Amino acid sequence: HRVVNTLGEMFLKNLPDDLIKFEYPIWLWKNGIESDWPSIGETVPYKLDITPVFEKKWRAVKMHRSQLGEIIHDDPNGFVLTDELLEPFNTDTEYFFVGRKDLQTLDHAYFDKLYSRQNDPWNFRNSEYELLKYQSSIRALGRRRFDSGLELGCSIGIHTGMLSEICENLTAVDINEIAVREAQKNCSKISNIIFKVMDVVKVFPDGKFDLVTFCEMGYYLSKKDLTELFLNLSNALLPDGNLLMVHWTPFVPDYPLSGDDVHDSFSNFAVMTGLFKEIARDRHEFYRLQVWRKV
């Protein structure tokens, strides 16, 4: 694992920018030392459920006679796959390290393509998972009411409607025009929301807010653009204002970052600037939630 020859190095250096590399650890589990493991941030762990084919895989492993001690006649001390070495592979889950070259921020063309196919591409309108996540988000903000809220990445406005109930005034923005039109329809009976079509990486909304929600969009950004956005939302948030962050954490090939990358980056930003204190957190199987207060 993680040892390649010169030709291999040349190949890896010339990979296309959008190619994703999956590394499958074999000897690492039992024979690896600390320096063999990827450093933090170098790769993303990925789990693959192989339950439907586990028996076939295990039969294939058992057929690998040359490394099971059955036909190594010329080298009595030759390498053998012992039961101990095979132990990590006798499971219904395969583990990979996913590494790739830095990806750029996903721009409006990516979302235009998504919404042109389906005006609710993530099934926000009918998903029980999304509903429960939205309810958890609102609970995490406590019983506080906010004078002025800003929702970054409102999509079709399902969460927007719930946020409007705890805000006197709410500005909801999204990069995609179709999404904003759907949000306006879904919130047509609510009078305290202003919707805007905006690419917040290029132009951040004007105004000061005591609530900013930054949910399910940070992983669309490059590290550079994410840091710049942290600065902008920090400047827009009033003292004692709340920042709500919620992000999907499993690996998605299209996204420049993972949900954990986004939250870890903001945690580092909060420590570096001294401007934020964490007041609530939740770790779900599929998402990570944090609430920060500007101090």
C-alpha cells in the first residue's frame, strides 16, 4: 500500500483533474506503521457494502492458493496469508481511501443541469429524512426568535418555510433560478421572506443578520472559496448572532469537499479568529449539525 514505482508516480501525476483515485488498503491493516496511514485531510474514507457478493469474494480469496501456504514448495518461509492477516477482509464492508486533485467550486452550470432535469432533485418536498433533519435544525436553535435571518442555499424553500416561523424577516438566496421560483411557490402564503437568485461566492448578500444558515452547500466549494465565504458570513452576522451549519457527511464524487471538511474548516476558522463559540452540535449517521454564536 502507498508504494509505487517511478512509472506509477508518473502516471499518478498526469491524472486528469476530475479523476478520483480509490486506494484499497491490504497490508496496511496488520503490517502498516503510523507513517503509512494517510494524513488528516489527505484522503476521504469510503465504505462500500458488499453484502450481496460477500460469499463470492470470500470463495475467491480461498482460491488464492499460492498465498495460502499450499503450493510454496521452493520457499518454505514464503509469504502466507494467515487467518490474522485475512481478518480485516472477512466482513461485509470494504474500506477505501479516496483521494483526488483539488476540485473547483461547482458553479451555476452544475445546478442548472440538475434543476433542468428535476425541479426537486433531492426530494426535499417529500423526504422524511429531510423533514426530520429540518426539525432537528430548528430545535438546535433553541426557543430564540431572530429579527433578521439569512438562508444561504434555500433550494426549493422547504426549510425556508420553517425558518420563517422563527424570524421576523428572512432573506433566502440560491444560485439557481428554477429553485428560487419553486421556493416562491412553496412559500407563497408567507409574507416575511425575500427571495434572491445569487451566487454567494461572487456576491454576498448585503445587510446584517442575527441568524445565518449555511446548510448543505459548503461541500460545493473549493477550500479557497469556502474560507472567503466564512469571512463574508462572519462579517454579515451581528454580535450574539447564530450560525447554523448542517451538512451531509458521506462521500459524493462530484463534490470538492466532504461535509466533515466543511465543519472541520469552520472549527479551525472559529479558533483562529476567536469570533465564534459552539453552542450546539449533533452527529447523525448521515449528517453533521453545529450551531455557533458570534462573540
